[in-house]
Amino acid sequence: MKTLPSHLLRFLQRPNDKPNYLTLWKFLGLLALLVLLYSFLFHVLMEYEGRKFSWITGFYWTMTVMSTLGFGDITFHSDLGRLFSTVVLMSGIVFMLIMLPFVFIQFFYAPWLAAQEKARTVRELPEDTSGHVIITHVDPISLRLVERLSKQHIPYAIVVADQQEAHDLLDRGLQVVVGEADMPATYQRLRLNQAALVVVTNDDLVSTNICFTIREVNEEVPIITNADQAHSIDILEFSGNTSVFQFTNMLGESLAQRALGMGRTTNVIGRFDDLIISEMPAKFTKLAGKTLAQSKIRQKTGVTVIGMLEKGRFTAATPQTEITSQTILLLVGAKQQLQSFAESFPVKVQPHSDSAQVLILGGGRVGQAAAATLARHGISYRIVEKRPVKVAEMDQFHIVSGDAADINILKAACIDTVQSVIVTTHSDEMNIYLTFYCRRLRPDVQIISRSSLERNVSKLHMAGADLVMSYTSLAAGVIFQLLKPDDFSLYAEGLAVFNRLAGNRFAGKTITESTIREQTGFSVIAVRRNERLTVSPSPDLQLEEDDEIYVIGSAENAALFHAL
């Protein structure tokens, strides 16, 4: 903490503040003159009353009266003296109790606070910083990515130009460096040459500028960029980006791939080596209403059920677990095994040939990407969009103009006959409303909803969504996978899958004795030993130090697993 004299010296040396300090000196000079004048008049009036005091006493009396202390040990006896005392008192209130505090705050306390706030933010990373991620924009994607980086103890730095914004982010516990994102000097201070990755999620124009700036400093550091518009992809790639994504398109495609009308029983959500992790809604299959033991999935297909999701909640699979129409099975198997599963447990939906199979609510970029995916697979659809200009380039046969909250519009868009409803608006509040509304209208329809923020995923499930895809989780997951390509890590629908070495922590213990499930809620789904992967290992399997353990569980409990 800097002392007041050091601040005063530093402020007096700042040339830009000379007009302000001239005002300060004028005020202090006027105040000093008043004190001297009142001390002199004190002697004059006291002699008029026939009394005599020293000059120090006169100064003492003036200061006590102007500061309103008023000890009362020295007073005037005449009316003239009392009138003079009143004038001194009133001027003291104005100058010492009102103006002086404001002067102190403006020239000393406020600058001191500003200096303390500025000291909280940094403009340069330490020289030994390496392997860090540089983030150039604060948005839901970058904030979700920061959560993942923090859990994995990967260093990062967010570039912020505005000092106040930097303070706000610091108060939220984020790592911030103050600097302009389009200045080469900023990236030199950020140790760009030692960084593992740069994430640029600004708008397309700003991102292009930033990427050229980065390439001025370093031509090799990986850069990941999000493109808002398709025509920006080539420009962003030319400007030096390693990877350019359209996360909105990726989200739309993922939403469409989960629609029942796509004709696929399972949907791949992750893979490692030859094994594939897939999800499968039990609705409209002969599995609904059976227990896992009664379904005989493993005996018939070789596929292992590693867990179940119901309204976003993960539970480990047991033979006695009942499969309901709301259950989403999480499966692990080879490609051939999953194909056998699809043949053994097909989705039985009777399509309406004279109407759309899928209803898309929202015709923005996500909705249009979902529609394009459905069209490629020959699936009929309708889009409900309030502003037709958004979907002007699409076949108007598929467009229903109007408010999706209007029952007449929904009926015109075939809400009564579609197999699936995909809710894609950019507002989570609207998505929750539409999901609940459609569930009331069609209790049996499959509802797939988009969530922009992770915290609204559970709310969408409560509103009636069968599946929810988080835009921020999808984007952050893609970026993180590029950062750690050898680290199997998957987030989907609140689900997390991790791998780690058994090490000394679990060596010599069986899976049951490891108490992984009891401590973290995660279940062991596979163990790799000597390049051989065992799926759904026995609880009595004794772990060895070099074994690689694969676990699955709720993303909310990820920190518990990493803490082991």
C-alpha cells in the first residue's frame, strides 16, 4: 500500500493534472488566508473588550471555532464579538466541513482508491508463464471454457481493455490481463510465444483484426475462432487461424441428429479407440417398461449399458433399473455392436406422410442449420419464425410465419402430428416457455431444446424437454478437445466422462474397494491394461498402478473426481 506522501509526490509530477492542482492550491491558499485573517481580528476584538491573548491563542481559537469543536474556554462578551464568532463558525462549516472533505476525496482518497484498484489488475504475465490459454473475449463460451480449464488446473488469461470490466471479472475470480486485443505489445506481455492456445470468440470483423495481430507476434501458436457468418470462414482461415468453427451450425446439426425422424436408434456422443459412447432414447422402442435385466441388451447385441439419463440426471445402470419412456440409455460398444443394437431395438414411429415429421421453433442460424441437416437426410420439417427475413433464402413451403407461442400457428405447423419438436431460439427464457407449452399440447412428442447457458439445462428438463443441448458446453468441449487431444474428456447433457491412471491411489484395490462411486458418484466403465481395453469390468477386478480408468458421471461432480 502506498503512503499519502508518495501519492502526493506522484500526483504533483503529473503534467496533465496541473489545472486541477492549481485549483487545489487556490483553495488551500484561501483557507490559510481566512485563518490568518480571523486570528488577527480575534486580537483586535479582544483588545476592544479589554483583554489580551497571544497569537498562538488566536490561532487556537480560530481553528476550534471553524472546526465546530467549540471548547468554550475562550469566548467574546460583546455582541460584536459574538457576531464575529458566528461568521467564523459559518465560514468554517462551509470551508472545513463541506469543501475540504470533497477536496480531500477528489485529490487524495479517490486517486488512492484508483491506484489500489489498478494494482489489482495486471498488464503482464510472469516471464516463466507457459502452456497457458489466451482468451480475447468474454462471452458464455469463454466463461464455460474457463470453468473447464480451472478444473484441469490449466492456466489462462482473459484480455480486457476496460479497467472497470477487468475489476468486475477479478471480483468473479477470473484471471484477467488489461490490454488492447489488437495491439502486438499486448501479446508480448501475455507471453504469446509460450502459450498453448489462443481462443478468439469476438465478432467476425474484430476476430480478423485480432488474428492478424497475433500472427505479427507469432506465426505458429494455435488459434481457434468462432465464425458468426459462413462467408467469414475463408477470411478467418486466411488470417492465420488454425481452426475456424461455426458453433451455431454445429449445435443445429447436433439437435437435428437427435430427432426421432432421422431413422437412427443411437446417437454417438464420444469415442475412444474402437469403442463408441452413444445415447439412445427409450421412447418408442420395446425397451420402455422393462428392467435392464429383462431387456437382455448385452446378451443380444454385445453393447454395454453404462448408465442412464432421465431429465438430465445421470444414474448408474443396474440389472434392476427400470427403463421408462423418459430414459436415455448410455451405451458403449464397437461400431458393429451398435449396428446390431439398432437392428434389435428399432424406434417404432408411424410417420404422417402428409405432414412434417419435425417442427423447428426458431428460424435463426441454429434453426436453419437443423433444417439443413434434416433436409440432407430426407426428413420433412416446418420452421416457425416470427421474422421471415431470417429464413428468406429457404423454401417457403417449410416456413410458417408467426409467433410460436400462438396455438393457431403451431397447429398450422403440424404440432398435432410431428414426431419431434426442436426448440432453437436464442433466448433460454423463451425456450423454457415453448418447451413447457409444447409438452402440454403434446405429452407424447419428443422435445429437443437448445440452452445457451449451462444453468438453464435443468430448467428445460423440468419444463418437459427430453433432450437438452448446451451451446456453451458444446463449444467449450470442442475447444478443450483441441487443447488436450490425448485427454478423453466429454461433456454432454450434464454428463462427464474422464480417464486417469490408477496410480498409487488405487493400485492393489478392487473397483469396489476404490470407493470411486461412493466418493464421487462416478462409475467405472472401462479399464485399459497393457493396451487392452476391458469394458464394464467386474467390480472385483483388482487395479494395477499403470491401469487407465475410464469413468462416467454427472458433470456437477467432476471436481470430486479430479480431487481424488
